[in-house]
Amino acid sequence: MEPRLKEQNFGRYESTPRDGEEFQIAKAHFLDHYDGGETMMQLCQRVYNLIDDIRADDRTYLMVAHNGISRVIQSYFYDMTNEEFAAQRMIGYLSHYSELPEGEIVDEMLAILSDRNRIMQKKELEYNNAKYNEYLNRKRTEEN
């Protein structure tokens, strides 16, 4: 088995019910290590590195994985908006249940929107940081 296809390590939430209230709150944080686990970004990097290695090889591979890894693989090959990635996450979440209280669905949707907002804030901060660095580099060049 290829270890980079393993599901996300949810740290202290490993081997706990996936529908547990505390876990549901925690998994809304894409950049959270879950006290010893890995962030969503680390998961993506791990899977993307595997795909890069496979693409550099001329053999044919069959990858078998669960929904979380499948979403990451899909995001490698197809540009996705945050909404599209979140929609895939929501579909994956709902597929595990035959009956789900409306409150649970709403809670999951709010968690997904919260993730999206954090990602958008991060992108905005990165953009502002890049602009500030451009300004500093321009000043430094003018001084020389």
C-alpha cells in the first residue's frame, strides 16, 4: 500500500466516532493539527507529491482511496473554487448517513462556510503580504 494514500490523520480524534460533536467542530478547521494529526493542507501536499511522482513515471497506476483523498486527487487535476471543494466535502459527509437531522446538516454547512472564510482571509493576507514585499523590494532597488 502506498502510505501517501492514507486518509487524513485526525490526531486525537482517530478512532473516535466521525459524527461526534467535538470532532464535527474540530474538522471545520482546515489548518488544525488535531493535537498530533495533520492539517488539510498537509494532506493535500502529501497526495499532490504522490501524483507528481506518478506523473513522472511512464507506468499506469490505479489509485484506490476513500472520499477525502479522492477529493484531493480531483482538486489536483481540476481547478475548483472553495465552494466546489466544500460541496464535494458536503456530499461526502451526507453519503455516510441514511437519516440525518436537519440540525446536523446545517451545522456541517456552517462548518464548510467557516472553512471557506478562513481560506479567503488567508488568500487576502497572502496577497497583501506579496504587495508589501513588492513595495519593499522596489524601495531597496531605488536605494541601490
